[in-house]
Amino acid sequence: LGKVRAKKHLGQHFLKDPSIAEQTADAFGVNNNFKFCLEIGPGMGILTEALVKRSDLDVHVIDIDRESIEFLSQNEVLEDEKIIEGDFLQLDLQELSNGQKMGIIGNFPYNISTQILFKLYEHRDHVLELVGMFQKEVAERVVSPPGSKVYGITSVLLQAFFDVEYLFTIDEDEFDPPPKVKSAVIRLKRNQTNELGCDVKLFKKIVKAAFNQRRKTLKNGIKAFTPEGTSFSNPELLSKRPEQLSVADFVQICSDIEAMS
Ligand code: SAH
């Protein structure tokens, strides 16, 4: 059987070394409280092969590429009813798993990595864990503590609800064709936070607004959300830049604003 021809517009970079796939699979669902597993972008199934060996997982895959789907089906990597052809970003996760909690894994298509992260955020009460291969830069941002240049929207939003870990780095030449940048595998596990202590929609708006003007002080960045006369419990936060604020600082500011409206 022929191999899948790598298509650039689909972000296809196939892993060459099965041991990296094994290592990625091994990092996933340790002491898991879910069985349903969705792999995004299986391609020729190098990671899928490692996942299906796990009897504690019920593995499903979704790929947008017809050729990859046919490859997986013809090679009987897993049962046809668990192979979905489609766009992960359009997929209804609740419907797919029939409401069961789930985990997500993949060597992700890098062109949609941020959108995958936002979808995880929106489905945080349904998706309990994600182990994924991202561009190193995106991976570093997700796990970054405050004070770093790369600390941003995805860092704050995801760290509010997930424990994040940088697992390992992968060189360009481990892929065919090699991408232009290094990659990294990270793990996000749902933490104990159910209630943030402020309105989550406002929280997201404030975090986005603040980082969209990251060179401004917080006071200026979130002006549009701050009613006249808002009294802040920690006013010195307002003269800082967004990258200096922790998740708890953002929550504090958010609840101060909420108290005014
Ligand atoms: N996991 C494989 C392939 C990684 S390349 C390996 O490690 O070798 C990324 C894969 O994501 C490709 O197979 C590509 O077709 C798929 N993909 C790209 N966009 C997608 C989308 N929107 N939804 C689902 N899969 C997508």
C-alpha cells in the first residue's frame, strides 16, 4: 500500500520514529478518569498504533484528509466506525462521545493549533486531558508562567482550568517532511477549579483585551470593560502590563469589575 502524500495546506508532517509516538501515548491518560479518547489528525496512524494497544482507552480518530482516512481503513489500524473523516474544529464532541468524559491527543496540524486550544478551553468540563504535539513556541506559551515574554491569552485561560506540563522537545528532522520549527509535547490535565470566582465570560474578555494591547498597562488595556468609579482591591495591578499578572490577579480584577455592574 502506498503512503499518504504529505499535503502542506493540511499541515501534514508525519512522525518517523515510532518510539516518539510511544512516548507520547505513554504520557496520556495516566490514572485516567476517562476511557473515550479522540486522536486529532492520525495521518498514517503512527500514534494511533501506540494508542490502540492500550486496553484502558476507547480510541477514535478524526482526520480531514481523505487519503489518510483510506490508509487507516485499508490497513485496519482500527475499526471503521471509529475513523471519522472531517474537520475537528466542526466536530460536536458531546455528541461524539455520547456525553462521556474524554481525552484528546495528537500530533496536531500546526495551522489550527491555537483553535484546538480554544476548543479545549470551551469544552473544559467534557475534555479532561489533552496531550499534544505543537510548535515549540505554542507549547511554551501554554505552559509559561507570568513574567515571560511568551505568556499570553492561552497561558492564562488554560492555566485557570488545567495543570500544564512541558514534556519533551522534538527536532525538525524527526518528521517527514521536516517542519521549519521544533516541536514539543505538552500535557494539560483538568484541575479542581469549577468556579473561578468571577464570571468566566467576562474573564475571557478581559484577558483577551489586556493581551491584545500587551504593551499598555492593564488600566488602559481594559478601559472598555471598566465602569466609572470601579474600586479595585489591588490597584497596583492596574499599572502593570498583562504579562506580569497571574491567573489569580486576572480573576481579582474581573470580580472587582463585576461587583460594579
Ligand atoms: N499524527 C500523524 C500526522 C500528523 S500531521 C503523525 O504524527 O505522523 C497532521 C494531521 O492532521 C494530518 O494527517 C492532517 O490531514 C490532519 N488535519 C489537518 N487539519 C485537520 C482538521 N481540521 N481536522 C482533523 N485533522 C486535520
